[in-house]
Amino acid sequence: MALAHKPDLLLLDIHMPGMDGHKVLSHLRQNATTADIKVIMVTASQDVSDITAAAAHKIQDYVTKPFFPTDVVSRIEQALDSTAS
């Protein structure tokens, strides 16, 4: 879907059925069409190895669950605003 629609930003979880968020990030970054899509990880994982792996794929932010919806909206706005800069 990212290839077909090329969104400005994706919210990904690390723990997903079929393909985890790290694999999705890897696929996104390896494809020239999707490599620059901004990503915010929204996940329950506070594991340092998950945070480090996500950061290595140049994500915009990492939000742990539980979270306040207004906080996530604010982080999305920040990430999209950085696109204009």
C-alpha cells in the first residue's frame, strides 16, 4: 500500500501479524519510492534493542503505549511540519 499511495507518514507497531514493524521499515527504506516516508513507531515495546533498531531506520519518533491521543497527534504534526522545513 505504501508503494501505491506513498503517504507522507506512517504509524507502525513493532508487533504486528505477518511482518513486524522492523521488517516493514527495512522494506520501506530499501525501496527508492518509499525510502523517504516518515515513520512514527507506536508500540508497547520499551526494549532498548527495539528502540535502537527503529532509530537505525531513521524514524521520526517512538511512542510507547499506553499513550495520550493528543500526544500522538502532536508528534504527527511535528513530523509533518519538519517536511516543510
